[in-house]
Amino acid sequence: MRPHPIDIFITSPHTRMQRDVKMRYIGSKANLLKNIEMFIAENIHTKQEVFCDIFSGTAVVARHFKSQYQIISNDSLYFSYVIQKAYVENNSILKFSKLKNCVNNPFLFLENENYGNFENDFVTQNYSPAGKDGRMYFTEENARRIDFIRATVEKWRNEHRLTENEYLYLLASLIEAVPSVSNITGTYGAYLKKWDKRAFKKLKLYQDEVFSNGMKNKSYNEDSLRLIKRISGDILYIDPPYNSRQYAPNYHVLETIARYDNPELSGITGMRSYDEQKSAFCSKSEVNEAFHQLIASADFSHIIMSYNSSGLMKENFIEKVLKDNGIASTYALQKIPYRKYKSKIYNESGVCEYLFYIQKKTQSAIYAFSKEKKLIVATPNLSYKPSARKYIKSPLNYIGGKYKLLPQLIPLFPQSTETFVDLFCGGGNVGVNANCKKIIFNDMNSILMELFSAFNTMDLNDLLAKIEDTISRWNLSMTNEEAFLQFRKHYNKTRNPIDLYVLSCYSFNYQLRFNNAHEYNNPFGKKRSQFSDTMRENLIHFVSKIHSSKVKFTSIDFIEFPFENIGEKDFVYCDPPYLITTGTYNDGNRGFKNWTKESDKKLFALLDTLNERKIRFALSNVFSHKGETNDTLIEWSKNYNTHHLKNDYSNSCYNTNRIGSDEVLITNY
């Protein structure tokens, strides 16, 4: 029975019945929803708020759990994104009020109006026998009805007769209706050579009720490995592809109907290009690394994963990755007997669906070493503080590091902070010493962030063992320049983050330096550089601190950083490149973006916006240096508080001492 002729009602989370999305979607979890819900209840015993479905597909899981959580959903396919936007993100009632003067009921109109002639008949010409290629995805009548609906909905949108939510809802209704009249066995990778009886049915738009959970849900249309670095929450549900068949070509017709972009088609089946939508999870050579990266980057307290026993990744590998990145004692696995496909042509016995669970690591251990440099103590500690000195020093000798200024900076920071954003973190000296509940380290140097992420994801025992093993295998020392050069060449081919750290240990002045192609080009240390006891100690303290803290590493341009997630209880620290100085990381000659007057202005405008939102910030910079002054900075700073710092330390961002420089910290509190 259909809803009111115009309004699409919002239903209560306690009264709405879940509808299985009958789209014949590979890997749909419609029949496993109760199992997933019970599995969560068995393993998570505290109240959680944010649930992320990062491979959403037809959004059946996200829609099911919308009654219990704030939802984040995502999929790389656009037609999936449309469904998510219509049913997951949207909480508002749909009235179609701007259509009332010409169309009483948009659904009845779209289903029954004589479609006549219209400009765009792409579906008819390419996916029905009416076209020159004679493809049999739809009968000509249904193809023309699809074209009419799609073109009309687009026309209404362009005429501003639909709100964005109404537009997406109508589009989602069409996408969900199309499979019921498609002449296929299950996917759109091929059409049947004879007509299936369902293809002759008249196309009917499905109208599902819009369900409001009263929360700010968010849907995305991105690659999961990119998105995971920018989101956080409580429960991450992972349902990745499990075989080598890419989803984009299997659902190319739905993708084209959703986009309606008249793409160039190829082949007997009329395939659109999907080069930008290929998933690493469908590649045997890439899936293991992709999964490890996804789990390591996940800023979620709990991970639930569905996978098929016939998938590319093996059970023991999945278990190892989860335990390496989670609390091993919380690991759980449930095996559910399940047919590989519910189709007419395939039925393999013995296949089961896996449900994995792990609680992500939120704490680590403090390590002590014997005189022989062997690890002898590993005890948990939730609030790590180094005993040998007051502040932790970065394991990297990063140009512009603020370690020696920490005694002046830290006392000027707020004493109570939820999230500390180190927006231009560099070597991480400031962020790692912040007094807060969560640290976000951000820097445009993505290579640096990959290195820190690797530190964060590896067990300290394994990290130190790998470093020592690498040094031994490559015969690295303070005197073996040839070994160093061979190892540098090896790193530039493989780009392994831990190898980069080892390379820096034997480089000139222990620094990271790259050419425009992002190839490491720092020369040999010449009897001065090695993985010394001091470097080992710095690494241990730094890694132990980030392991025992809630941290996130991102590589986002400051102007694009998601400050919508930052509030009044948080704090933003900025140590950007200094305009009137010269440094290897801001001269535009090392493959990274240079810093200009326009960059300064954009940063000042951003900080003004944060101030308006009552978000506390602090900016490190210099008013003057070697006779030059930053007049724009000086003028802008008059609106805030300026603290002049002592300038008696070296390794500055401009390769000279700070004599004659006026370094300042500007705050809005």
C-alpha cells in the first residue's frame, strides 16, 4: 500500500519495519542482518553512538542500524550513493510542494504519463532492442519509461521544482525499481539472450518511507582507503568485495542511469569506463595491503567485518591483521553456513560467511631495555610520561622542529583540551607533548604521515626488530657509504616507510629530503650519522606515547581540513612555513606545495573563522628575520594576543640561528 499521494512520511525507529532491498546485489547482507546485530550485541557491551558502513552497496546494513546509531555510509559507486543519500542521510519529510501546481502525484505521473518524445533516450538506444546494437537489458517499453522518468526528474530539478532530497528520493526509487524489470541473471555484466518473464512487467517505482533517527547522518561517494583517514566513530562495519570481479562493471547500467551522463560505451554489453572505480579489494595482488591499510587507519573503537570463506583474503591473514591492530583478547569469529550465490546457475556447498570482531588498540605499553639493548619489560600504562626528561622528542630531525621551544610553548597552551589539532605537525614535537584526549597530526607531507602511521600500527617489539634487521641485512654503518647508496636506491623503488626512517638515521644531519619526484636524495652522513642509543630512546618514547594515546594521522591541505568536526573544547596549533624565511620544505622545489603571501592570508582567514566559532588556536610565526618583517602578520595579530619567545635554539626552519629574529606565538585566548 502506497503512502499519501504527495507526502513521504517519516516513521518512528520503533515502528518502521526493515525492507529487504531486492536488487539482486552480490554480497547483499539482507539475510544476515539479525546475525550481525546479535554478533554486535555479543561482543560490544557498552553504548555506542556512531556506526559506519564503509562498503554500503544497497545500504541495507546502514538502513537497518539507522534506528540505533548515527550513521556514516559510503560506497565508490554513485548509484549506491544516491540510495544512501535518500534513505540514510535524509531525515526530512518529502512534500513535493513545488510540483503540486502541475503534478498531483509524481510517482503516478512518472509511471503512467505518455512518455512521447524527449531529447535524451540513452537507455532506449543502448540497452534495449530499439538501439543499433540490439542489447536486451530491457524491453523497449521499459527502456523508454526509464528514459522518461530519468529525463523528467532531471528536468524538474533544473527547474527548481524539487529539493535536493526530493530529487535523490525519486532517483533512488527508480534505481531500486529497475532490477525488477531487468533481463539479467543477477548482475549487468551480461544480459540474457532470451527474455525472462520479469522483463515484461511494467516498471513501478518503489516508495519506501523516509526514516528519521533524529541524528546527523552522513553519506559519502569515495574510495574507502581515502575516506577512512578523515572519519572516526565507534563501530566500523566492513563488508568489502571478496572476489576478483569488480562491482563497477557488474552494475554499470545502474551507474549510468544514476549519473545519466551519456558515457561512451564499449563491447557487446555496452560497458562504461570504470578505471577510476576499481577496488584494490578485488585484486589478488593488492587486497592484503589494502586491508591492512584500512584497519590500521581506522579511528574506530570496534571493528565488525563480514567476509566470505571463498574470498581472496584467507581467514588466518584477516585474524593476524585484526590482532596486530587490536586487542587480541577481544578477537571473535563466527562462521555462518551460506551459499555463495543465490542464483539459478551457482550453488557451492561448504561456503560460509565470516563475521569478525576486534576492539581497536587504544593503549600500548611502556618499554624498558637492558644494557644489551634487549626488550625486557612491556607493561600497560594509560597515561604515559617519560621519566628521563619532561618532554618527548621526535625521532626525526625535522627542519623547523619546536622541541627546544616546548618549555615556552606548552605552558601557554590551554590546560584542558579534548582534541589537539597539530595542523602543520612536521616532526610531531608539539602534538606528541599535548595534554589532551585525542591528537590529530596533520601535514601536507604525505610521506611523513605514512611514516608516523607505520610507527603507530606496528608493535614496538616488531618495529625495533625490523630496524635492527634492516641495518644488519644492508650492512649499514657510519662508514659504509656504498651500502647507504644502495639502500637509498632500494627505498626509492619500494617506498617502505620504516626503510625511510632507517635511511634517515644514516643520512646527513639525520634529515628527510626529497627531490621534485619525491625521491629521497639526502646524502650519506659521513661518519656522523647512525641509529644511535639516543635515536633509539627518542623512537621508543615517541612510539610508546602515540600507542598509549588516541591519535590520528592525516595529510590534508590546511584549507580543506574538516574543521566542522572541531568544537569549543578542542585546540588548534599552527606552525606553518614562515613567509619571510627560506626552508627546504616551503621553497616549492621538493615536490611539495610552496608557501606564499596568499597562503598566509588564507591561514589568517581560517583562524578568524575558528575564533568566531570560539575555537581556541595558537599560531607560531616570526614578525621579523634578518632585516625583513611580515607586515601582514603583524597587522593581523593586533586582534589577538602576542607572546614573544626567546630565540636561542638552532635547526630553525630557515637554516640559520634565530639571532635577529622575533619569533612569536599568537593566541586568541
